[in-house]
Amino acid sequence: MQDYCLGHDAVLHPDEVDHGISDLGLRAGSHLGDPERLLDAQRAHPHARVLAVVHAETSTGVENDVAPLRDLQDTDTFFLLDTVTSLAGIPVEIDGWGVDAVYSGTQKCLGVPPGLSPVSFSLAGCRAQVSLISSRRIHSSPVPTGASRPFQA
């Protein structure tokens, strides 16, 4: 049986992406630890297009503190949050945490049959031309060059 990491499966498709991918080297289902670590990684790679985080993990019971990642709003890095196992089970503050795109699944805490995927995009997420390309996968077009926050309507 292959080791499966939802966070990687959702966004890291090297065959579809023509730019480098930085991996923090965390095991699937492991705790992120201090969120400042992710902010430090973003500062070390200020041109990073996307930071993808799994909010909670069913198999390990891990809940990651993502509220401090709101600081990404002051950067050009797109914040993608996986809430497949957390939506409706624990608080998810999409706007308060400055999340650009969030997705979930209905088969966990929502208790609805599988096959649906609630998604939400911030204005920045909409402007980054995020699009769904196939079931259970999200693909984000790169944030337009020169785009910066806050976006102006």
C-alpha cells in the first residue's frame, strides 16, 4: 500500500507545474508545529506562489494552528487550506485567517455522502484564476506576475 498524503495529492503535480516546489519535509499527518516556521519558509522564498496547509488530519488527530498564517496577506503568496476533516467539526475561520482558497469534503464532519467538495475563494483567490480541473484535485493558475495585496476592485 502506497503512503498517501492528501496535501501533496491536492496541489503538488510536478507534471502539471513548470516551476520548483519546496517541501518542508513533514510526514503526512504530522503536526506543523509553530506556524512561524511556515512564515519563515515564506520569507526565505518570497516569490513562492502557494503555501498549502492541511488544517486537521483524521488519522492522527492533528489540528494545525493556521490563524497566524493571516500574515501571508501581506505577501504575494497564495494561502490554500485543506479542511476536508475539519469543516463543521472544529472552527474554520476562512476570512479571519486570510485564506485565499479552501476546500473540503462532505463525507467527514458534515456527514453527507461523499462526492461533493465545498470550496470557497477570497477575492484574491478569484483573481488568481483558480479553477477545478478534475474530481478531488485543485489546480491553481499562478498568481499573476506583479499582483500584490490588497487587490483593488
